[in-house]
Amino acid sequence: MIWLVAGAGCASSARNTPNLPAASPVDVNPAADATFDEFEEEFGENTVKVADPLEGLNRVMFGVNDVLYFWVIKPVAGVWKGVVPEPGRVGISNFFDNLTTPIRLVNCLLQGKGKAAGKELDRFVINTTAGVLGFGDPATDRYGIKMSDEDLGQTLAKFGLGDGFYLVLPLLGPSTLRDAAGRVGDGFLNPVYYVEPTEAAISITATRITNEYSFHIGEYESFKEAAVDVYVAMREAYIQYRKKQIQSEDRPIAPNSGKP
């Protein structure tokens, strides 16, 4: 899933892009063991627990998202992949990464990561100019300035806010109460939010989602084949992934301390 690719280098979102899980259990497919082992190695063997009082509703939404993936998103992404050459799709991905710089920049500042915030600003200036509005990524290719992976959900976690309970959001997939609130906050930092008319903003977002999925067709299927209960596997993988993101760099900020 794309949210696993973003920042973790495994199979989002995501950066905060849709994650479309399934609702019904499937048998383990030995041919998919390698994929399952990759997830296990990436996220560790310890099961991460999170409250799931809405499991019944979440499983229903899980199934809805699964149908949408196979009947809408995957076919559209497949056509997009066939029509747009890979260099063009990479350029579009770079463009959206550059466009959403405010989300990462502000959250780096909120977490007291001044150096990372400076890198995000440097990346934006370099890629907007030398990278031609961000379609290129000379900041990484020429100068080795890598993009950070910060969002408001991580910021809230580093200030001591817990996951709350698990949620499966329409189209957006796995989340928690904290991360869902973070998505809302980050949305106001996304320039696409201010595009008028609303239909144009929706079209831009749909293009970003389709483009990102075009790079990862088949990964969700492999995940499903490797899981006994896909719903539980996706829930645990998501929570472990977010935990790793939050703990990957600086130690958590103590509540109200203002110190990294």
C-alpha cells in the first residue's frame, strides 16, 4: 500500500494517500511468503495493540474500500500507467511532493526540527527553480537533500497524544482518531485545498492518487495473499508503521516543554 511506501521504503501517505484494505479473511498463500516476510522484517515481530471499538463498522468500510480499489482505482491507475511513461509519472510525483512542502515544513517547525525545516525550504527553492516547478528533484539528485516525512499526526504524537482508537476512513483507509485529526489539519496546509472551483481541486487530488497508485499496482494484492485476516494484518501493519515513523528520529517532545 502507498502509505507503507511513503517514508518506510516498503510496500504513503501516506504520503497520506488512500489505502484500500479488504474485509474478509483469506488463506495464506505460500507464494506470497516473501512479501509477508518483508513486512515482518520492516515492522518487527511485536504486535502493536490499538483500541478498535468500531471494528464492525471499520470492517464494512474496509470491504467498501477493497471493492473501490479493484473496480475503480486499480483499473484507472493501470490505464494511467499505460498512457503516461514512467519519467512523466515520476515528474508528476515530484511536482506534488514539492507542492505539499508546507505540510512538512510546518510540522518540522512544530516538532522543533529546525535543521529539517531548513532542508525542506532549501528543497522547495531548488526544485521550484532548477527543478522547473518541482517536476524535477535536483535537491535530491544533485545536492543530496532528502525530503522529510512529517505530518500533523506525528507532531501530535510527539507532544504526547495517543492513537485514540482505530478507524478505517472512506477511500483513505487505515487511520486512528489522532491521525484523522492530523489529516484535517494538514489539509489546510495543502495548497490544493484553496483551488477553486472545488471540482478542480478534486480533479487535482484524483490525479495525484492515480499517479501514485500507478507505481504500486499489485502490492496490495500481495499483502492480501500473505494475510490470514487482512483486516487485522492491515491494522497492525499501519499502527506499527506509524509507530516507526514517530520514533524514527528525535525522541518525542514532552508535553508543553517546547523542546525536541
